[in-house]
Amino acid sequence: MKAVVLVHGGWHGGWCWRDVADQLRTLGHRVYTPTLTGLGEREHLFNAEVGIDTHLLDLLAVLKFERLDDVVLVGHSYGGVLITLVADRLPEHVRALVYVDAVIPEDGRCDWDAFPAARRDSMLAAAATLGGTRVPVPDFAVWRVTDPSQRDWLRQCCTPHPLRPIQEAPRVSGRWLTVARKHYVLAAHEPDARFLALHRRLSADPTWVTHSIDGGHELMLSHPGTVADLIHQASSWPVARHKAGPRPSV
């Protein structure tokens, strides 16, 4: 039985992992689905200072207070930034990293710059309607969601995303690359160009295991069983363990 922490992406919350988490628990895993500050059921905690460091502290607190070690970190979309930062801080506590159609940050590079100019302009214009500090939920077509029940779920639960973490450039030392198991899962139906490029590059890297699922960006909603199976596979591989380090501090 492994500890699995599922980290949601922008505009989402821990709720989006419900079906994946149920199946992982059936497989015997201890599963945690934290919601980041200012989002989901923690929307009321939003303030203009919420940024990447806030969300990193959210996750470090989960590892500390749940006393997690040998953990599988799973990140969807923006969640890929955060699991990388956690692993960069505490690689000795991480068994595997699983990126689900996710961003992998580069040191000092802002993810904001990866968006097309038209998308940046539209997000800023939309954020202006919320005081310039949060970006409203985008049209679900951006995420390739067509199923009416999934759209309804997203419509009920998605919340505006803080603008600051989208525009911040994370600092990454590269220690996260020492994690023994690294997996990348591509949403292969009309894939986002950034994620497709990552998948192609990592497919040629022997230190990575890559997968593709014929679905849109919201794979945890549309293909929860397949996503759960891939996470289970990542957790099950034998890995060389790091020397145990101190418990995470926040």
C-alpha cells in the first residue's frame, strides 16, 4: 500500500480526483486529494498574495502532518508545477512522479509565457472583471470537454484561479530529477501543443516512462480507471530508495 497525493490543476479542486481516488483506494492505496488555497472549497481563503509558494506550502503541509514518505505525487496541468517543486525540495520522500497532461516547470521560466498571446490577452481581460487578481473559469472547449455530465460537474465545481501563480516564475534546482520513477501521461485527443512536445521529448528519454490516453485534457474525469491503473503501475515498480531525510517542514 502506497501513499498517493493527487494534485489538481488550475480552476479545479481536490474534488476532480473523486473517481480516480475511489479506484486507487480499492487497489489498497492511501489517497490524499488536497485542494489548493483559494480554489474549490477553499475559495474563501483567496487573497491577492496567493501564489506558487502558497500552493507549495499547502502540499508540504500534507506531507508533514500526514507523515508521508515514499509517496507517489500526481499532478494534473498546473499541478505538475507543484509536484515538481515538492520533489525538488524533498526528493528523498518521493517514490514516483506522475504528470497527467501537465506542466513541467523550468527554473526561472514563467508558464504565462507559454500561452499564446491571444490567450494571455483574453485571460487578463477576464481577470479585470474580478479585480485583476483572479482568472474566471475558461470555456470548457479549451479542455476538450464535450460530455454533458462532465461539463455539468465542472460548471458546478470549478472556481476562478489566482492570477499571481500563473505569472510567477518558479525556482527549480533540479534535485527532483533524482526521483527514480517519472511518468508522463498525454491526453492525446487534440493534444495541447506544449504537452505534446513534452511527451515527444520525454519518450526519447530512458529515465522517463510515457503513456498516452485517447481523451481530452480532463482525463481524471473522462478516463478515471485508466488514470488510476497508470498511477498504480508507477507506485508498484521497485525503486532504489534515497537515504531517509528529515520530515518535511513548513
